Amino acid sequence: MTVIFEAGYTLPGSDEPLTHARIAHGNNWLTGGTATASTTDTDYFLNGPLNSLTYERWKPTAVTATWEYNHGSSVTCDYCCIGAHTMGTNGNSVQVQYWDGSAWANLTAITALTSDMPVMAIFEPQAAQRWRIIITSGTVPEVGVIKFGEALQMQRAIYAGHTPLDFARNTTMRSSRSVTGEFLGKTKLRSTLSTSFDWKHLTRAWIDANWKSFQLAIEEDPFFIAWRPGDFPEVGLCYTDASPVPSNMGIRDLMEVSLGVTARGYE
């Protein structure tokens, strides 16, 4: 399970249903703040999770470990996304907290991670200056990306025809055979996840208010997406090589758009 909800989560009245995708991208996650951590291995980077370079990672020297983001002023968030991590492999649990002015308050329960799939923690909008994750149990992990912010909520749901990222493996392999055809082994050269998200019946007003910001953000950075967070656990840390361009459907002022993505693989 890598979509994590706040204990007792109640969908805010103005929010889209949890059958609609949530997207965390470079124009809605927090930037400009500072990071602190309980410890940082000398071969790794305290500030690694502040950017979106998945190879530049933070690694503590011991568990239990904390990594904190201080924005410098109060701001409202409704998600925490974590990507390019090894917490599933290392048998870790994670919890998200915020500083309420006098103590750390829980936004999620301590949650055991069973894979290295990206994490999206969803909680009711909360204003704070300082946010952190706590890593417990298991052995020392690596974490590449940690983001807090307010998610883009898609106006429509998708279901039919979509291949969830967890099943959308795109693996390049090379088999070895003897001159007589005996199987001598196989080498996996590269493995990514590839799928597409297709939305229809988006109003022009919604596109005007939301899409350009997303388009511009994904020209620079990858993004997190939970395609149907209330029903399914798949979360991707994705990038695209083609800007998703909306087009008119010919039905009143309704538009449609297709977003093809590649995501970092995980086991």
C-alpha cells in the first residue's frame, strides 16, 4: 500500500472524489525551504530530496531517522510524496508529521512499506511551516525525493482502458543461447514502467485554471500521480517527453487530453 491516508481522513467538501487522480508536480509542491535530518551518511546528500534528481539521495546513518522540510513561513499542504526510495527493500515503516507550534503532530499512522513504489500520503489541508517524515524499523534506507504541497485534483475519473503502472512493465532483455539453441541465461538491460492517462469531458474553465501550470511544470521535473487513490494503491514518479496538449471534443466546451508517461521502475 503506497497511498496512505490520514487516520480518520474526511474528504473536504470542495475536493474531487478519491476516484479522481491526484497529481503532485513542480508548480504545486513546496520549494525554497531548508532541510534538516537526524543524521546523514557522509556519502549522501541532506538536500537530495529537495530536488527531483532521483540519483541524488539522502541516507541516514541509523534508524529511527527523521528528515524535515522547513518552508520558512506557514503554508497549506494536503500531501506528502516520497520517491526513489528503498524503504520497501529495507523493511521500513514511515510516518508523516507537522509542527503544530509546540510539538510534532501526526498526519499519518506508522505505515509499513512492502515495496519501493513511490508513496503519496493524503491528508486534510493543514497549514504549518515545518513538515517531516519519520522512518522506523528495518535497516537504513536511501530516499531520493520528498515533496509536500497541495495536489492537482483531476476533474474527471478514468478507469476503462487504463493500464495501472504496477503492471505496465517495459523491460529490455537479452537472452543467451548456445549454437545448438540451449538456453544459457538472460540479462535484463533496462526496466521502466510505461502507461498513459486519458481524460475526457474536461471543461474549458477547468483546463484554463489548471492545465497550463501542470504542462509547464512537467517540462522541467518529473511528477507524482495516484490515478485512483481511493480504490487502488498505484503511485508513480513519472516523466513525459511530450507535452500533453488538450483538444476540443466538439461537445459544448468540453476538452480531452492524453498523457503518456514513463516511470522509474521498482520491485
